[in-house]
Amino acid sequence: MASANDELGGVGDAGAAAMEAFVEASRDRDAFEAMAKMKAFETVAAPIAIRILERIAEVNGLELDEEKLGAGECAASDLDEKTWPAPDVVRLAQEIAEQGGTRPDTALMLSMHSSTHGLEARMARVREVREQRLLPESRDLETLQRYEAGLERSLFRTMHELERLQAHRSGGEVPVPAVLDVDVTLQPPST
């Protein structure tokens, strides 16, 4: 039988990766929105443009032809320095959307949400396991309460004995331990 830790296996890592993917997809969506407002002479870094176009193509179920974009013939280091006019990137995104049927802004929004796919289910499982650990079965809880009560009584007896020994060492008068039984009976108020 797999333990809860094995079963959840790296939920924290998966959550961090999903959050990072969500943030990156969100940045790409914001960058595309900014591109749509740019003037004809303003440019965008080629790696960002390609990443955005790839997201839009993926959501539309298409493969991005990097040869057509001119990225296939560039070395990776050359691509980092290359820029594209922002209106050209927007035009290419709209062409991809026409072929696939999903508008660029909608495709980028879907890309953001798909980056966290499955994270909700993993987090729900984490909550479920935590609840199981916090609230054990009632019979187990009763047993734990009995052990806790015994330990608490032992702790108080030990603390009182320690106080008596400390008082004796400091030369104080140490009374004999006294035990007092208190019985509290609640009676209904008289009418």
C-alpha cells in the first residue's frame, strides 16, 4: 500500500511548476495585448513573438511553421537578438486564428488556464489527506484522548514534584504533597 506522501508525490513541485507556467502564459497574453496597440515601427523580441505564436497555434491545434517565420534558419543565439515588427506578429497570430478558429486573445487565455490543468485535483487530494490526518476515526480519537489525559496527569505530578525539590534545595519549607478531590455537581436552577 502506497503511503500518502508517495501518493501525492511532489505536489509542491508540480504546484510550483504549474504556477510558473501560468505566470509565463499570463505574461505572454499581456505582451500580445500590448503588441496589438503598438505602432508599425515598434518591434518585439523574436523569442517572445515565437513563443506567443506557438501558444496560439497549439490551442488552435496547429503546428507553427518556423521555416515560414524565418526562425528555422537562425541559430538560437541569432534569434535572441532578432526583432519583429509588432503588427506583423499580430497579423500572423490572426492568420493562425483564422485557420484554427480560436481568436488569439482567447487562445492565450486558454493557454493560461491549461497551464494549471490537474493542479486543482492534486490540491484537493492534498486537502483530503490533511483532513484524514487531522481527524482520525472516532475510536482512534477516544484512545488518543485517554492517553493524552494520562500523560497530562503525569506531567502535572512531575511538575509539582520538581517544584517541591527546587524549594527543598533552596532551603524553603516544603509541605507534604496534598491531594484534593473536587466533585462538581451541576444542579438545574430551581424554579
